[in-house]
Amino acid sequence: MLWVGGSVLRWGLEFTVRRVPQTVLSLPGWGPRAARHRCSSSSQNSRGSESPEKVHRIPAQHKPSQFDKKILLWTGRFKSIDEIPPLVPPEMIDVARNKARVKTCYIMIGLTIIACFAVIVSAKRAVERHESLTSWNLAKKAKWREEAALAAQAKAK
């Protein structure tokens, strides 16, 4: 457990604790209002007039591959390949990949359901013809026995 400003932090669970130990409240820079002041860095910026977002900014440009372009088209982000700019933000490609992943899953679910119905229909037709796996296995084994008997007769001659 970690005591921070009157709350106990656990993995994804945050709840307020009514009783905060006096040792935590008496420390300089700790308490219910101290966390708010620690998070703001506008007064203590080392670069002067630049904002912290510009200091830590990562270039958000990515050259899409042909596969990425096809995904961007398939997910409906662009209407044609000519409309896709040479550099796009990586977030756009991530969103398009996630949409494509979901669409692919939906297609696979649909194909699985269609395959299940096809198996049901073929099984019903096999029942009408009085076919079963047991009869197929018995016929196959009878054929093997017959071939083994013919091979034994040919070997005996």
C-alpha cells in the first residue's frame, strides 16, 4: 500500500481512506493539497518560455507502407490511395489497424457460423443416406483386411 494524500493506491482501485496517519500529513510537501502543486510544472520550467508539451514532444509522423495504406482504405479513413498523405500520425495507423482487426474478427465469426450450418446440413443429408462414421470405418477396415488377405495369398504363391 502507498499513502498519497489521503488515498490508498492499488492496482486500478482507488478509494479514499478516512484516517490519514499524522506522520504523512506532517511531512513538508505532503498532504491533501500538495499533490496538486507538485503536478504543475509551469512555474518551474527549465527551458523558459517553451511549454512542457513542446519540450517532450515526439515527432508524430510515420510513412505508411503499402499494407498500411490498404488498411487505411479498407477501414474508410481515406477514399483512394492518392488521398493518403506521405506522412501520417502513428495514432491514425493504430486506429485503422484496430478497426481492421475488429472487422477481421467479425468476418471470422461469420464464416465460423456459416461453416457450422454447412456441417449440420451435410450431417442431415448423410443421415438420410444412412451413412455414418462407424459404417465408413467398418468398410475401410474390411477393405484393408481384404487387401491384406490378397497380399498374403500372393506372397504364398
